[in-house]
Amino acid sequence: LSANMDSITDTAMCRAMHKAGGLGTLHRYSTTETTLLRIGELTRAGTYASVSIGVGPLEINKAQQYLEAGATHIVVDIAHGD
């Protein structure tokens, strides 16, 4: 697993992790639209499309959109245990 941080895991790292038998997860701080584009890029490349979400009223909607776009994994990313 690579850290789902904006400075660590982008689409290139997701592809590299997949090739090495691991999993890279996109961070949750991009706009929904940007994340949807990245999911499309990863699915077209034949790679897992793992994305992070937080908690809150809008996160379930994001998760649904990501799954409909082809996300293979949803990671709930909460630093403070909310």
C-alpha cells in the first residue's frame, strides 16, 4: 500500500503499485470532477481505481459517483477517528 497523500499517490503511482502487486489509493483532497477523471484514466489503463473519501453528508454521494465511474475500492480516510 502506498500512502494516500497528494504528494505520494497519483495515477502514475497507482499504476506502478498495481504492476508491483500492491495498491495505490488516490487522496481525497481533489475535486470530485478531478477524481472522476483520474478514475477513468486508471480504469482505461486496466488498473485498480482506489479512492479515498472522508466522512460527512456529501461523502456518500461522492462514493456512489466514484463507484459508478468504475472505482474498485473506497477507502474511508479519517485521521482523527471520526
